[in-house]
Amino acid sequence: MKRVHRAFISLAVVFAAGNASALEPDALFTKVSGGVWAVRTFDAQERPLRAGSAVVIAPGRLVTNCHVLAKASSFVIRQDNVTYGATLEYPDPARDLCQIKVANFSVAPVPLAPAGSAHVGQRVYAIGNPLGLENTLSEGILSGLRGGDSQAPLLQTTAAISPGSSGGGLFDSEGRLLGITSFGARDGGSLNFAVPIEFLAELPARAKAMLETRPSGPAAAETVRKTAEAGSGGAAGLAVPLHRGDAIEYVHTDKLTGIRTPVIYRLDRIDGDVLSFNGGGRIEKADGRLVSAPSPLGGLFDSSAPPGGWGRKDMQPGMRWHLDYTTRGRQRHELDATVGEERPMHIGGTEMNVTRVAYEGWIYGAYGGAPLTTISARFTGTAWYSVELGRVVKFDGEIQRTGSVGGSETMEFVRIQR
């Protein structure tokens, strides 16, 4: 009994020691909130543009999201009643990270978590300035590690993030910085994301490499500004021609379960006017027309897509056409398409005009070209197509089998990663 009792005590001591450094939320906030500042940006006429957040990572140096600084002619950082002018030092819009510098700024940097220490299920805390409410703390868990980059994954979290939180800090329970809060999926509830701190070490080199390929002087500043806008997650990013390494991000929602999953199409090859994403898992023409989608990451959006995709640039309200095609999954689709009116829609924070296209018909199991009507299913779908972007920015699809819903899904555009 003594041995068992001593072993139990030893395990208890080890467990307690392993958790001794975890902080209560109030203590954690006291420890690191001084290193999270609000960002305010202004246009050339000194009119306010955007509000965001930034985190102190080194003496006189803070990091924020590049999309916070997009279109800005000047910007400041602020906490309580203290304001400092700031300037851009290292832009990395492809990863949506921008380092800024502030003269005569002596605030201590926040501690950084060890590289690779983020793990699913751990308690995390977001500190930022949502809706302009300075130094707001929210609590959650790290709910996923997503393949946002080949070097390190995006951090998915349930900690609340709202407009103004962009550029804030995501901290572990010891008050160490895990990532920079970047964006939340539209209507995504607790589906929010942060850029991992592993990217900070590469910021100077990546920024230098990008700037060396740009012209100097005022033209360079304008190019950086436009590039930051392209990496901001807004629709303007898609209007810029895609380049190798760019990625288009959607969110797929299974409406039957409520599960929301990021879907990323990364451009890894360009052959003339043919664009190959995800190692050939999706192939498009340069104008956005779908060639094939052998790896249907986007559910029905990919697996049931007609030749050319769910929309096209020559559509006019009132147009109708009939589709009869068989997918790679050997399912025959007979659908009727009807084009509705054009209307405005908010896409990545920008209002743009989209055209609604309704699809209705049947899907049959196919073998040798002959439909097996015993496994037929009713299909309805709606695509919102942006002519300016040359692609569908929202898609709803539903399959009904003999009185029951076999699948109900939504795909929504989130942003472009450059």
C-alpha cells in the first residue's frame, strides 16, 4: 500500500508540475495585453479607413495582417490614450503578415511559443480589438491545424474573432504567442483562423525577395499597396491574375451536420491558359472555366459540376439551357439551368454584383451510359456567379432521395492567399 500511495503522490506531483505554468485568464491578460495594440489606418486625406490589431514581437517592432493596412496612406498604433505613428517594414502579403516599426517605442515584446508546439485541443486565448473595443479577451480551444502553407498549418480556433481582431494575438495558456489572428469564416460561428508564429522568422527574407522583384521609388510603394490588397482576402484579390503559389479559399458547409471545413485550391502549375490546382486535383482555364475536378474537395460543388463549371460570363437574365452529362464518378446528370437577375453581394468584405443561376433536375447512377432509375435522386442547386471575378462565389446544392435529403451543402468564397 505504501508503494502504491507513493507512486500516486509522485504522479500527482509530475502532473501538477506539468500544469504549473498555465495561467488563469485574468493573470494571462495582465501578462500580455500590454503587447497588443490597436491599428488605425487613414487615406491620403487623413480620413479613417480600417481598424485592426498588432502584436509587439521585438523592441520597436509589431506584426499585423497585411489586409489591415491595405489602401492606407498612413497608420498609427494606439492603446488607451497613447498613440504612435508607425511605418511598414516587412510586407509578406502572400501570408497576410506585415511587420511594422515604431520609433521611440519601448513596450516589451510578448513571449513566443516554441515552434511546432500548437496542438489540437489546447486552451487558447485571443486578444485584439474587435469592433474597436480595445484589448478584448476571448477564450477557446485550438480546434484544428489546417494546410494553409507547406511550412506550417493555419491555426483553427473557437476563440471569438470579429472585424478589428485581425492582427491580434492568439496565445497559449502560458501567455505565449501561437499565432496572429487573421480571419473568421463568414457566418462561421466559432470557425476562426490565425497565422502561425513560425512564419515570423521568415518575414524579413520573404519581404526582401518580394521587393527586389518590384520597381523602386513611388512605383514600388504603389505595387506593395496593391499586393497587400490582393492578399487581404477581399474580392479585389481574385480580380488580379493568379500566379503559381496563390491559393483560393472557400468554406464548405454540410448543412445536415453543421460541419464547416476550409477548402483550399492552391495553384501549383500554369501551362499556357490552363491552371492546375492541388497537384491536378482541380484544373481550370485562365478565365475561370472548369476543365475537371478529379479530387472533389468542395463536395457537390466539385463532384457534380457540369462541363465549364456552374457559371459563365455570357449569361443574361432569363437565359435557360439543358445539361446532360456524366461525371467522373459515373453519375449522369440531367439538369435545367435558369439565369436570374443580377444583384449585389458582399464578397470578402467587398460588395460586388453577382448573377444567380438555378439548377434543377435528376442525378442517376450510370453504367455503360444507361441510367439506373432505381437509384435516381432529385437535384437542386443555386450558384452565385461573379462576372468580374470569373467564378462562382457561393454555391448551394441539395440531393433528395425518395423523400429524404441525401445531402445539403454550401460552398462560400472566403479569400485569396498570395
